[in-house]
Amino acid sequence: MPITTHDVRQRLLDSNPEYRQLAEQHLKCEFELEHLVTQTYWKQEDLEHEVMLKKTKLYLKDRMEFIVARQYRKLPH
């Protein structure tokens, strides 16, 4: 059975502290965004915080995918 990127991600979560930390930070940003969205009234700071969270999430996801790609290339196919 071929190894998928999902398999690589799971292995990295189990064995790579950097990847695990990035994933935890990404999840934290997601929770903060979900909480922010539930607010009925937004201040300017909330809008700025939303943009910052989205940019941070994107950066973290890019870093995670870079690690996955690097690891995936090392595996025999």
C-alpha cells in the first residue's frame, strides 16, 4: 500500500517536535478565529486580529506542508 501525505503528516505529528508545535499553533489560531467569528459586534482591533490570525494560520500551514514535502521526498515510493 503506497504511503500517502496523510500518513506522513501523522508520522510527523508523532515524531517531529517542530511539526507538532506548528500544528498546535495552527489549531490555536483556528480556535481563536472561531471565537472571534461568534462575536456580534466587532471593533477595529477585532478586524485587525482576524487578519493577523489568518495570515499566521497560512504561514504555519505553509511551514507544515514544506516539512511534509521534504519528508515525503525521502520516502521510497
